[in-house]
Amino acid sequence: MFAARQVFAQSQRRCFSASVRQASKVTVLGAAGGIGQPLSLLLKLNPRVTELSLYDVRLAPGVAADIGHINTKSKVTGHEPTASGLKEALTGAEIVLIPAGVPRKPGMTRDDLFNTNASIVRTLATACAEHAPEANLLIISNPVNSTVPICAEVFKAKGVYNPKRLFGVTTLDVVRASRFISEIKGTDPANENITVIGGHSGATIVPLLSQSGYSLTGEKLDNYVYRVQFGGDEVVKAKDGAGSATLSMAMAGARFAESLLKASQGQKGVIEPTFVDSPLYKDRGVDFFATNVELGPNGVEKIHPVGKITDHEQKLLDVCVEDLAKNISKGVEWIKANP
Ligand code: NAI
């Protein structure tokens, strides 16, 4: 027992020293928002982050001053929309997270946010393509199914698109799917890791319970799938006009950033479902798709296939692919019309 503890402590020390050896600047664009603030806080607590760069159109220096008092090693800087603000925020970044944009109000779908968030994301993606073209770009701003393709088009137009470095963050769907099954089965949610594929909106979110050995049926299965697909609505409704998921999203975004940092610092076998440029359904007009993705020093290391699924999951997947094709082409059409 003691020996085991000692080995664990040594491996922890090794992890820590490996993490502090490498400089990892992480930038948050939209850092003063409902997601941005707790996300920045969690990143400040991550020893793998050596510099935390916070940008927003309002309040970023204040958030940076506040978080900067926390006694962990990373340096924190705040940046405003001055002539050089975005450039300074982005230069040298290894990871850029974008939670900038407006959230939903009750009754809204993620697609209702399209017009406002599409232009915000276009502006920020353009700055990333100019000042941090090699960073891993993590898109949180909704509708993710359309904002990710918009980013890809911006990067292509600038001649710097690297499909291995662009990620739509769908981690919250995995977090919810894992939490919700644990509530049904009475298991420890921390030990659950339900694979969720497709996209990040309603019917495009497809949880694959069967791959974790679960087989709910009938109403129980329908209710579970609905809750995973529309879990965000529970939060929007409960917040009653004051926004959507922020704290659970911050946790999910920080988890995904941590996975990328682990992978870039040499850890093998780091796998997260994420919405990436994927070959799996290109023949059905879907250029981006979330499945399990192995991460590595170059970003996407290996895109896993969907794998074995049930007939019910296949039906969900067919609906998903049809919706996704529309969401993706909406983003591409928009950026072509509004370059
Ligand atoms: P919020 O309104 O609280 O914060 C957004 C922040 O973005 C604000 O501080 C605002 O000043 C900033 N901002 C706006 N335009 C900007 C620009 N051009 N440059 C830099 N910053 C800018 O919204 P919240 O709740 O933080 O949500 C942000 C986005 O995340 C929304 O689009 C929401 O739908 C999405 N979201 C995504 C989830 C996911 O799973 N991917 C889950 C939950 C929300």
C-alpha cells in the first residue's frame, strides 16, 4: 500500500515537472463572460498553463487582475480591444479558447444565436489566423455546428488552415451524458465516460450508451437521450433569461484544454470526443463530425470511427447527419457571403 502510494507520488511529481518544463500560453477570447470567467479561473489552477492571456471587449483587465492574485505560477495578462489588444493576447498561444458571443434565452435554439455569434467568431478567427495560426483553436461559441466551419473557412482564406488544430468543444455533452446515466444507474459519475458523437445541438447530439455496456429500453431510453440532447435547455430555463450553462461549460472547456496540454506534453492515449474536420461522413455532406479523437502534440492524432452501435443509435445517427449537413453548410454559406 505504502509502496503504491510512493509510486503514485513519484509519478505525480514527474507529471508536474514535465508540465512546468514546457511553456504553454493559453488564451481565452471572451474571458469576462459567464463561461469565460470560471474557465479562466480553472485554467489558472492548472499547473500545465504557464501564461494565461485574457481578452474580452469589456472587463478583461479586471478579470486578469483578480485571477492574477491566485498563488499559482502562471502569469496572467488582460487585453482590451485596442489596436494591438488581440495581437498581444494571441501571439505565442498554444491553445486559444473562444467562448465569446451571446448565450441563449428561454425558448431560443442555438441556431437563433447564429447571426450575432457568426460575426463575433469571424472577427476572432481572423485575428487567430493572423497572430496564432499554429495554435489549437477550441470553439465554444454557439452554434458550434456552424461556428467551427466558419473558422475553417477563415483559416482557409488566409492560407493557414490546419484541420488537426481546429476543435468544436462538445465535452459538455459527454459530461452531461455521464452524469445523467450515473443518476439512473446509481454509479459514480466520475467513473462514467459515455461517448457522444455527432454535433453540439439538439438531435445532432448522439450518446452511445451501448458502447459503455448499458442497454436502456423504451421510455427510459427515450428520456435519457432527450435529456442529453436538450440538457442545455434545463439550464436556460432555470436561469430564466440570465443565460445558459456557464459553470459546467467552464469545467468542460478546462477539461478539454487539459487533455490537449497533456497530449502536447507527450502523454499517450488521451482521447476526447470533439467536433473536428472528419472523413467519416464527408460523402453525406458532413465535413465536421464529433467522434472520439486521440489527441497528440500536433492536435488531432487519430479520428476514431463510430464503432459498433445499436439499431436505435443508428436511427439517431441518421437524423444527426441530416441536420448536421444543414448546420455546416449554413456556416459555410454565411462566411462566403460575409467574408
Ligand atoms: P456571456 O454573454 O456571459 O459572455 C460572452 C462574453 O463574450 C462577454 O463577456 C462578451 O463581452 C464577450 N464578447 C462578445 N463579443 C466579443 C468579441 N467580439 N470579442 C471578445 N469578446 C466578446 O455568454 P456565455 O454564457 O459565456 O456564453 C458564451 C457562448 O458560449 C455562447 O455562444 C453560448 O451559447 C456558448 N455556449 C457553448 C456551450 C458548448 O457546449 N459549446 C455551452 C454553453 C454555452
